[in-house]
Amino acid sequence: MTTTSSPKLVTAEELLELSANGFYGELVRGELVELMRPGVRHNKVMGLMTYILMSFVLPRSLGTVLPGDTGVVIERGPDTVRAPDVAFYAADRMGLDDDIPGYAEIPPDLAVEIRSPNDSLPDMERRARMWLDYGVPLVWVLIPESRTLDIYRPDTEAVTLTTDGVVSSEDILPGFSCRVSDLFGPAAPDDEPAAR
């Protein structure tokens, strides 16, 4: 009779060490999930989203904007660490002077996800719902191909805004508003957004 041993589960702390050595991915119930690095379009939108949020948040000392896949510990024992493309934490939940060397241990107030070419729309919806289940009150999913923004909140249907829409969120970012088109940067002349 042969016995098979289950693979060794990885902790959040071990994932942080692996990431420092070049691993790019997440941790789901102790198992490593390697991710494909995003392309130029994805990173341009992520950089622009980060800039727009930081330009609003920092002068008002509203909180912390974490760009580019900063890990969030969702569960322990076994550990799950996921990473939104951009996260915002209100100052009363993550202090402006907090020095956190590892992953965040609390959910962000806003998680932003940006669709990459290898992500399907159902994948993006599942990811948004995962953040809601974890306790994030607001999730924005940016779809660069169609230049649209899907807004997810707990216990409600997602709302889709097109390029002529305006996004605001008084409960999370008081006073913030932005045209959806600004989240994607300038469109090429005569460039019609693709269908979703």
C-alpha cells in the first residue's frame, strides 16, 4: 500500500520571502498560484489609477493608496494572500505613519482590479465578489478593451459605467469624482471602444 503525502503548505511569510526572490503570484489556502506578469496596457491603466487616487488622497491625508499588487492576507491556517491592482485604505484603518514590512492584514476600503487579456469577464466578477466576501465595501473593475468600469458593492448588482460616466464614492472617498474616460487615458483618434 502506498501513501501519498500532501504538498507542504506555504505561509504568508514564506510567500513574502519567495516574492523577494522573484516569485510572482498569490497564495490560496497555502498553495502557490503563479501569475503571468501583466502587459503594458494593464500597467498604464494601473499607473494612471494610482496617480488619480494618490492625487486626491494624499493632499487631504485621507489614507494610503497601495499600487501594484500589494498582498493582503485574507485568511490564516492555511494562509491565503491575494493582491488587488490598486488598494485604498482610509486613515482610520491604516495609519498614515504605519510601517508594515509584510502584507496587509485587513481588507482595503477600495480594491481596484484591471482586466488583463488573459482574464475573462466571469474571472473578473469572481475576483470582485471574492473581495466583497472578504469585507471590502467597494470594488472597481476596469475593463480597458471597452473602457468601462464595473462597480461592485455588497448585496447589490454590479453597475457598469461607460466612458461618458462619472465615478464617485462619497462614503469611501468623500469629495472624489472622476470621469471614467480619465481612468484609461487618452483614446486613439477615431478609436471606438471594443465590445465587452
